[in-house]
Amino acid sequence: MTTNDSETATGGAVGRYAELQALVAGMAADFEKFYKDGNKAAGTRVRNAMQELKAFAQTVRNEVTELKNSTTKETA
């Protein structure tokens, strides 16, 4: 990571959560267009957004593991 651990642990959590909310909120219109109206192009956008969300989730999982392990090593 490019930031230090204390910065990531405090400000990073808020930033990552805001990113997650923005990703999900950005999908809302396309979800509605696909599921309500049957718009196939919106379905493609939903699939792409879900793939982006999956990649984001993996990044967050890796960061959490890294922070957890670095904290464990410091206290041991």
C-alpha cells in the first residue's frame, strides 16, 4: 500500500466505504432499467458494474488481511 497503516485504518475505512456506496448507488438506475423494463443494454451495464464491484471487494479483502496481519505481528 502507498499510505501508512494508521492512515489506512482510520481515514481509509471511511474512504473505502464511500467508494462502495458510490459503486452500488451507480448501479441503481441500470438495475431498474433491466429488471423493470427489460432493457438488455442496462443488463450488460449491470454485469460490468458487478464485475467492478467484485474486483473492488477483492481489493478491500486484501487490504483487510494485510492490515490484520500487520497488526497481529506488531502486538506479538
